[in-house]
Amino acid sequence: MRKVGIVGIGHVGATVAHLIVSQGLADELVLIDKKPEKVASEALDFSDAASLLDKHIDVHVGDYPDLADADVVISALGHIHLIKPDGDRFGELKANLPMAKQVGADLKAVGYNGVLLAISNPVDVITGIYQQATGLPSAQVIGTGTYLDTARLKRVFGEALGVDPRSVNGYVLGEHGASQFAAWSTVNVMGQNARTWAAEKSLDLDKLENDARVGGFTVHSGKGYTNFAIAHAAVSLLQIILSDARKEAIVSHYNEDFDGYISSPAIIGRAGVVANFDLPLTPEEQDKLAASAKAIQTKTADYS
Ligand SMILES: NC(=O)c1ccc[n+]([C@@H]2O[C@H](COP(=O)([O-])OP(=O)(O)OC[C@H]3O[C@@H](n4cnc5c(N)ncnc54)[C@H](O)[C@@H]3O)[C@@H](O)[C@H]2O)c1
């Protein structure tokens, strides 16, 4: 019995729910949103699809007591209209911070002890708030972080070389935001490092890195939100967790060195982060990671 909850059924939450339903990734899916009519309509819409699906799934509107025995709760709550075209995800902090505190407290009150996967922005900060408010071990509270930014880097680098993005390995590290960076020492395609490819093919790595960094806002500028890629990122992590895959994945997770949440790869399984490891970064990349952690702290103070 796989039970999943989603809190916040807006553009992102509804798309995550749709992937879970259409791919049969859970047996029970609990939907929570502060807009009762909206979430009731979403649940009914999914129920109307029930006879057309390959697999049975119980989708229903719920409240926090329904999440007490859930395996994974996904936070997709937010206020996307507060993100301006300038691309600063901290525009949502003032609105999302009290919501995350409350949802975290509600989960704690019902004794929730599963994995909490946060999507809500600014995701590194909000994930940390969830950990504090739920009191869960930090390993059980993770954020999608730069999983999506890494996918965007794979898209732009794959396009530059004319290969499927799944042929690109490597990471965007740091904040899910402006201070993130492509760790080029980790980026390899067909067994060859990104810098060697850049020299051979005259690729502008700074441009490719920036294209990945602003990718979300390129999508946002046309439709006012992003939903498909982030939903696939969240569901990819959900599958890793539910199947206890112990797979390497990049997530926002607690980093002792910086005493905060920031993205670097970890081994993910049923209990969240089940093992940590240090990437062999260059000294310059280590400095960029530290600077990104500092940027998250500074912006949190500025916007709070
Ligand atoms: N991490 C990423 O890579 C990434 C990518 C895309 C979007 N996001 C973030 O995901 C969040 C959702 O985006 P969206 O486009 O779906 O936003 P949206 O505004 O369309 O939907 C947010 C939903 O959350 C609900 N909500 C707000 N507070 C709530 C609460 N306390 N309890 C229950 N429901 C609550 C709202 O009623 C709304 O239905 C935003 O914070 C957005 O920035 C993150």
C-alpha cells in the first residue's frame, strides 16, 4: 500500500497528481488545498478518469489526519503570482514561509513520520522550514532543489552536442536560484568532460550555464508558471523514495558544513537521504558552493 499526499493543488500540485494517477505510482493519493472548491473539483476530475485507467488508485480530498500514515507528502503549495518576471523566487518567501510553518506543525500534530518532499519556493529555505516545523530527522525532509536545473543543463548541453539529454551526466549545484552553478568538472558526455567538449566544439560554457539558470523564467514568461518539468522531477524522486532505490540523485538536503539546505547529490531511498558523499569538486567549485550557501542565508534575512 503506497500512500502519498500532496499539499497545494495548483499548477504544479495538479500536474504531479496527474502523473501519479496516470502512471499508477500510488494506491492512495490525498489532495489538500486551502481552496476547498478547487481541490474538490480536481479530485472529482481524477475520479471521472478511474474507469479509464490501467490501475486502481483511490484519489480523494483530505485533511492532515489523513496524512498520518502517508509514505510521502509533497509540498506544492505556493503563490506563483508573486513571482515577478525578474525571476526572483524569494518573492514568494513572505507568503510561503508561514504556510510551510503551519503545514509542518499540522503534520507534526498527527505524528507524520514519512518523507516530506518540498517543491514550494524558495525551495531551499522552505525545505529547512519544514524540517524545523515537523521536527522530522533532516534526512526525511528534502527539496527538489537543482534536480530541475540539472535537467535544464542536460537539455542545453545535449542540444549543443546533438545528443539526447539523458546522455549528459553531471550536476548543477547550490541554490535553486540565481547563485546556482554548473559544476563542469562533473559534466561528462560520451566519456568526455564538458570542458574538453567546449574546447573541441567552441562551446560557450558560460552561456550554456546561464541558459539553464534562466530556463524556468523562459518558460514562466510565456505561460506565467512552470509545471511539467518540475512535476516530472518530483515524480522521479517519488519513485526513487517509494521503491527504496538507493539511487544517486541531486536534491536540496541538509548540509552540515553550511548548517542549511542546499543541493548536492546524495543517495536517496525509502527514508529520504540514506547516504551522503562528497563530490570531488575543484577548489573553484567548492568556493562557488560556499558562496551559494551564503547567498541563500543573505537573501533569507533580506526577504524575511
Ligand atoms: N522547485 C521548483 O523547481 C519549482 C518549479 C515550479 C514551481 N515551483 C513552486 O511550486 C509552488 C507551486 O507553484 P504553482 O504554479 O502550482 O502555484 P499556484 O499558485 O498555481 O498553486 C499553489 C496552490 O497552493 C495552494 N495553497 C497555498 N497555501 C496553502 C496552504 N497553506 N495549504 C494548502 N494549500 C495552499 C493554493 O490554494 C494553490 O492552489 C510555488 O511555490 C512555485 O514557485 C517550484
